[in-house]
Amino acid sequence: MDTRTALPFAIALGIGLLIGVERERRKRPWLSRPTAGVRSFAIVSLSGAVAMHLGGALLLGLAAIGLGGVLLAHAHGGERGQGLATQAALLLTLLLGGLCLRDPALASGLAVAATILLAARTGLHRFVRTVLSPQELVDALILAAAALVVLPLLPDAFIGPFEALNLRTIWTFTLLVMAVSAAGHIALRLFGPRIGLPLAGFASGFISSTVTIGVMGERAAADPAVSGPAVAGAVLSSVSTVALMTAVLAAVSPAALQALIVPLAVGGAAALGYGLLFLFKAIRQPGTRSLDAGRPFKLRTALTLAAVAAAVLLVTAALNAWLGPRGIALAAVVGGLVDTHAAAASVATLVAADTISPQQSVMPVLLAMSANAVSKAVFAAVSGGAAFAAKVVPGLVLMVAAAWAGYALR
């Protein structure tokens, strides 16, 4: 037997030992029936490898059916024995042992993932039963359905007037908004209320930095005691804008992102540096009152932003057909006044459709950022007053100026 032949069996043995060690530590000595441990799992994994080697997938399937029958009979024996997780782990170990002969790397990765799940039993149970709220569970299922059910069914083709709409691209944009909002919600739940407003501002900035600045301004005007954290949240929302724009460009058109990477990186770094100054000030302040984390994301908001992106995309394509590159720039400015993510997505979609070149996308996106900064400044002044705007607006100016400087240097 050479090394190449023996390696899959060695990996199968390692998989059985890995999962078996975890199950061995979970054994309960007071149970009336013995439960599977390290030896049982190692033998089962090797049995799967041998079955696959001798008879292929058919013999492995028969072995799985036989093991399932043994476990079923053991479970109905009338006495307490191994739990359902251990039984499922035994069946999985058998199949992973067989998989070692076809794809050892995949089998090893799945074994590690399964072991982590088994070992994290207490933490997962506590999280699901006591930490996770019913609304969060519903939203998690909605996000999973949107990603795993709806997205694969959508066609990856350009349709509609001017062939400007790609349903899969628009839905991907919707998923990005939902996912990053959920990530911000988790961060807010984990880190608590002490820096709740800065975190909430950073998380909400992925949805709409303009609206976030308006909300933070209202908080600062209503309660001067939270003015510092509110300013930090407003400023950090601009960092989220750049981060989500980068993700949107990467998902829609990597070529457009490559052309814009220097301006976005410089502008994002400037916004981050300015935001960190206010974040450190907010951390040093006394703890604020508890904040309601709210829902992980709002589906209506994500769909609204997707509709705005589609509308801006249609207008951009139409203006491009009628006026050429100047029409794209005009549409980007108009779209940027409402939402810079939608404007960037529309321009990137034109690049993906080979309507414009990646270099032609740089100017419209930067114009959209500049127009959006004007909207943010107006929201800051109207909602939070002159004192609030005096702290937020310089960060907006610095971010936009840095982005244009990066474009000029590039």
C-alpha cells in the first residue's frame, strides 16, 4: 500500500478521533446505556472509508442504512442512552469517512465544522433560548430565504428599457443592505449601551447615512448629554457609506471598484480618522442610558433602497443613451442627493454591461458622493442645529476632499 492509497484512510481515522474525542468528553456516566465515544467514532469513520473503497457510493449508502437501523433500535430500547446529536454525529462520521476517498479536504473541513457545532452546544442553546429574540429569529429566516431561495432563482441577465436592469444584481444589493444592517445590530447587542450610539450610527450608516445623521441630530438636540456619542455615530455613518459602496462595487463590477479603489480608500481613511476622534471622546464620557437595539434590519427599507437603485439605474441608462457620459454624471448627482449607494450601484452596473468603461465610472461616483455630502450637511443642520452641524460637516468636507485628492493623484 502506497502513501496515496493510505492517506484517505488516515484522514478518515483522524476525523473519527476528532469527533469522538468531543463526544467522549460529553459522556454522562449516570446513563443506563453506554454511549458512543472516541473508539466508536473512529471505527465508524474507518468503516465508511472501507465501504467507499470496496463498493463505492452504493455500499456506503447501505452501511449508512444499517447504522441508522442500529441507532433506531438502540433509541427505542426503553432505556436512556445517547442523544440525538450523538446519533446524527455517528451517521455523519460514517459518511465523512467515505468522503475521504473522494475529497479529503472537504471531509476534513466538514468534520471540523461539525466538531465545533457539537462543542458549542451550551453556548448555542443559551443563545437561541435566552439571547435571540423572536423578531430576530424571524429576520434571520427572512435573510436566509432571501439569500438561499430567492437569489438563485433570479436570472443573471440585463432586461428592461435600455437593458439596464439585472434582477440578480439588484437583489444582491438588497442582500448586502440587509446583511450589513444585521451585522451592525449584532455589534450593538454585543457591546452594550456604553458606546451604543456610535455603534448604532455606524450600523445605520450602511442603510442610509443621510437618515442616520438626521436621527443622531435629533437625539443630540433632544438630550445634550448624549451629544458627543451622537456626533460620533453621525460621523462614523460616513465610514459605513464608503464601506458599503466598496462592497456594492465589488459585487456588481470589480473593474469599477479597481478604478475607484484609491479615491474610496483615501476618502474612507479620512472619514475614519475624523470619526475615531469623536469615538474616543464618546468612550471617555460616562455611560449613557440603555438603547433599544431594534430589529436586525427592515425589509421594507432594503426593498425601498433597491427600488431607488433600480430607478437611478434606469435614469442613468436613459441619460447615457441621450446625452452620453454627461448624462451619467447628471444622473449620479441626482441619485447621490437621495442615496450614494444606489448611484454607485447604477454606475457599476453600466460598467458590468460594458456600456461605459471602468475609468468613466470614477467621475460619476465621486460626484454622487459630493452631492450626498451636501444632503448630509443639510440634514445635520436642520435636525441637530448649528452646534451639531459644526462638528459633523467638517468630517464630510474632509472625506469628499480626500476622495477627490485621491482621484487627482491617481
